[in-house]
Amino acid sequence: MKLGIIDMEMATTHFQVKLDTLAAALNVDPNKYRYGLRQEAFSMPALDEDPVTLAATAANRLLQRTGREGIRTMIVATETGIDQSKALGLFVQTLLELSSNMRIIETKQACYSATASLQMALGIVARKPEERVLVIASDVARYAVDTPGEPTQGAGAVAMLVGADPQLLEIEPASGVWSAHIDDFWRPNDSSTPMVDGARSLDAYLGAFTGAWEDYLAQGGSPIEEIDYFVHHQPFTKMAIKGHRRLVEHTGAAIDEQRVEPSLSYTPQLGNTYTASLYMGLLSLLHSDLDLTGKRIGLYSYGSGAAGEFFTMVPQPGYQKLLHPEIIAAAIADREELSFAEYRRLHAAHERGSKQDYTNPRVTGAPYRFAGVRDGARYYQHNEPQAATGAFSVLR
Ligand code: COA
């Protein structure tokens, strides 16, 4: 029985910041961002957007195509969750009016946890093939201003429906995993931005890659010559190229970089989407002009701290019929551009606690919005005109 991804969708934010704008304001050579990092812009949430609204928007787009039948589990992967205790998916369940007969959890291990969530979902559908599992990766990557990470910010979500006999992608059983305690990137509970040792995070990414690759081979994975295309985690686009070069060096195989390039169309525009990043790369490859039917795609998932996993997927016959590249093209193109001053003001305005009540201005055009905080609890709304006067009307 084949198991894998039945369909997938994405969402991103209302705003974007162009890196040429950032470079000019910070007096940095724009070529450093354009060619050194291979980044052109990043997505930035409005005050009424957050990982919940991104997750709900992506999942809504997906479920409109797939329906909800058989979905009894939702796993939301995030490293920018909104609560230390309650799973983000419970807010999504309410916004999407999903069934109460569901198990809903949140997973965390930096950018890696969407991959662990996919593997858990496969275990569930292997046991009950009549069920389907909704896996969502959703994050807002917000770095401190005036740090090397600032140009690598971003935000976005990818929703995937996992099940038996998938029409889009089979996920093959072999998988290589690698984990070790490394302080390369982390975010303490009382900090809204991460601590980053940039150079160490690059080393950890590459070390976890060879560790996961060797384990993949030991677990009966395919030889590198039998992997047709590659998608690597993309905290910034150049990192995926660096990872690929390390794999080539490690294996001694002559693998053309053209086998990774088709996965690199979206991250230069979106920036780092943390848990969603690898899967934005996968969408980029699927949306390319290539006929990938029956081809083997190797995916390298990485999360600082650190964990890596290498595994493979195979696009199924007719998979192209399920693709909607126009949705991501519009999501990227429709973002409103911020000036440097507007961006910095918004960045500072996102620094909010839960001790004081606030109501968010109505900005996003997405179907769901984060209305504000009252008595320490977050409130969300359907973004319909009639909801305009009814702040806090949905979730209490
Ligand atoms: N024109 C073209 N390229 C230029 C350039 C210019 N004018 N100036 C610099 N560059 C290149 C550098 O040569 C370097 O390329 P290389 O890595 O291929 O050698 C690249 O731009 C970055 O320059 P560097 O000086 O290393 O940048 P930095 O000190 O500002 O830091 C990161 C870069 C990636 C470490 C930093 O952006 C960061 O910390 N990002 C976050 C990392 C992260 O999120 N990790 C966690 C997940 S893995």
C-alpha cells in the first residue's frame, strides 16, 4: 500500500519587504543579499496575522479541494507557536469548523518538526488507511533588527493531507535521521527573537546532512544515482546550494546543481518560513516545467538544535492535475510592499505580550484574522465584512 501526500497548499502574509530596500537603509551592498544569500524579499505579517491565521488559510485552501472526510488527526508543526501549553491547531479547528472528534497536537524541533509530523501521520494512516491526517507547518521567522539574520526573516504556512493511495506524492519508507544537542540557534521562553550563532548553524546544517544521509543509506535508502531531484531546507536560498555541494563532496557523486535549482523559486521571495520552508521548496519543484512523474525526489529536512532527516518522495501519475501554482504566484505578487520605516515600525509593534488587552487594526485580506487579546486570551475572526464591527465575536 502506498502512503503519502494527497494534496498540499500554502499561505503567506499581507506585507513584504524588498531586500534592496533593507540594503539601502542599512548601507549594505545589495549584492550581498541578492547573490550572497540569494534572497530578494521577505514576507511580513500584518498585526492581525500570525501563525494561526497562516495555518488556517493554507488549510482552508487545501480542504476546499480535498474535503474533510476521514480527517481525525491534525498535527501543526511550528517553532513560533502562540502558547506554551495549548496546541495551535485548536484555534485552527475552530476557525475551520472541523469536527470535535479529532486528536490535535503541536510539534516542535525548530524547522524540522513538519517532517517528524509527516512521519507520525504516515504511522497513523498505515494503521488505519481509511483515515487522513492534516499536517500543517506554520511559522513567522522574526529576527532581531540590525543582526545578520535580519535579511533572512520570512513567514508562511504549508498544509498537507496525508493518506493511503495518495494522488500527489508517495513517501517512500526509507528515511535517515540524525540528532545532537547543538547551540546553533534557539529561542528562550522570554524572547520573541532567536539567539543565532550563524556560522555554527551553517556547520550544524551541513553536519546533520551527512549524518542523516549515511543513516538513510544504512536504512536501505536508494543510492544517490537513483535520486533524480533534491529539495533541501532553505533558511535562505544559498544554504540549500551549500548543502547540496556538501552532499556532492561527501558522496563523490557528480550531481548537477540543476537537480536542486527547480526547488529554489519561492524562498527568495518568501524568506525563511522555518517549518514550512522545505515544503515551499517542494512546491517550487512540483510547479516547475519538469515532468516529475515516477521520479525520485530526495528531501533534506533540518532544524537547529539540531535534527536532520533525509527521505524521498515520488510524484504519482497525473499529479500535475492537482497543482495550483497560480495560488502561490498570487500570494507572492499581491503582498503590499513596506518602506524601511514602515517595516521597522511594524517589526517593533509585533513585540507584544499577553498582559495587556489590545485590538488589532483590520489589515489582512486573508479569510481569517487575529483580532486581539483580551484577559490574556487570543481572539480570531472570520474576515468577512459583517465581522468588521464584531471584534472578538468568533471564539468566545
Ligand atoms: N556581493 C556578493 N556576495 C557577498 C557580498 C557582496 N557584496 N558580500 C558578502 N557576500 C557573500 C559572502 O561571501 C557570503 O557568501 P558565502 O557564504 O557563499 O561565502 C554571503 O554573502 C554571506 O556573507 P557573510 O559575511 O557570511 O554574512 P553574515 O555574516 O551577514 O551572515 C548568515 C550570514 C547566513 C550567517 C546570517 O544571515 C544568519 O545568521 N542567518 C540566519 C541563519 C539561520 O537562520 N540559521 C538557522 C537555520 S539553519
